[in-house]
Amino acid sequence: MPTGPFKHWCDESGLFGPVTHKCYPWVWQHTTASYVAFHRTRSDHQMLAAEQGGQLLAGLAQAIDDEGGRFDIDYETHLYMARLA
């Protein structure tokens, strides 16, 4: 992010010209099924015992369904560009 270290690292290296930063906001729209499927791909969930993981995902699904079965998550993608010096 603009306040993070990436721009400084590029400047400090001496390998690049001026760094340009751009931010692209976007929304990931989820349903109960898509969010549970996403969590099945996460290593922290895959490391759980099968029963424990199943209970966690079932509870997650129930909580989403209780709130209407859909929700949005706001994200930002940050792009840094610089030409080689």
C-alpha cells in the first residue's frame, strides 16, 4: 500500500526510476456456497481435522444463510510501476 515499504525498497535499490502507485478498488460478491468453497482452499482450514473443519464450515454457512445468503467484500489491488534506471 502507499504507506508500506514497497516504494521505499524500489527507491533504495537504485535500480529503478520514479515509482508510480495506482489503486484499483473492487468487490468480491459471495454466496454461501462460494464463500465456503473459498475457505476449503485455505491452508489454515485444510490443516484442521476433518470433523473440526466440517463443523467450522457448517457454522460459517449457517451464519451466512442467517444473514440472507449473500454478501460483498471490498478489496483494493495496488499496482506499483517503475522503469529500470
